[in-house]
Amino acid sequence: MPETETETKQENPKTKANPVELSEVEQTQTANAAGSIDLLLGMNVPVTVAIGQKQIPVQKLLQLGPGSVLELDKSINEPVELYLRGSKFATGEVVIVQEKFAVKIKEIIGLNGPENKKKQPQENE
């Protein structure tokens, strides 16, 4: 009888491998998959709203303080961009609801839409 690979290797006295018998698993109904999606639908995901951006030299950044005004690149009439995990998925306009900022959705682009090539501005840009 030929030696097997495990027989030719030197065994560590502390390690012993035992064979395992696995049984067949029957496929279940798709109801379990529907239950899984219900779990996902209840999860919260962070949505980021970008109202604009500005690039400034570090020297000017260090001069900012209370009362400083940092002008952004967008006009007040331009739509804001909504991002889901860094991908643009919608545009909207900033509104006030019960003395809090809110966004009124104007267009759903979708995560795979052609406009989604532009990713959310990163902190290092």
C-alpha cells in the first residue's frame, strides 16, 4: 500500500488530523432568502449630502477661526448631491423642516447611473 502524503510528513505530536464525514444538505425554499432581505431592509445606512467644496492653501486653512466664512464652489440655486457609501445616487435641494436642515429629492440617479462616475469628494482632494 503506497504511503499517503500525511504518512510521509513528520507529525507534530500536538497536532492530529482526523477525517471528517460531511453529509449532503438539502436545498431549502427561497423563503429564507426573503427573510434575509427583510433583515437588510431594516438596516440604517449613512447618506452624505454635499453642498459644495473648496480647495484652499494650508496657510489659509490655519488662519480660519470662529467667524471665518469659507465660500463654496456652488451657487445657492444649484442642486446638492446625495451620496451613499461614496457613490452619488441622487440630487436635491436644501429645505428647512421643523427648524432643521432637510433635502428635497429632485432626481434619483441610481448607484450605477452614468452620472455616478463622479465619486464623493474626499477629504484629501
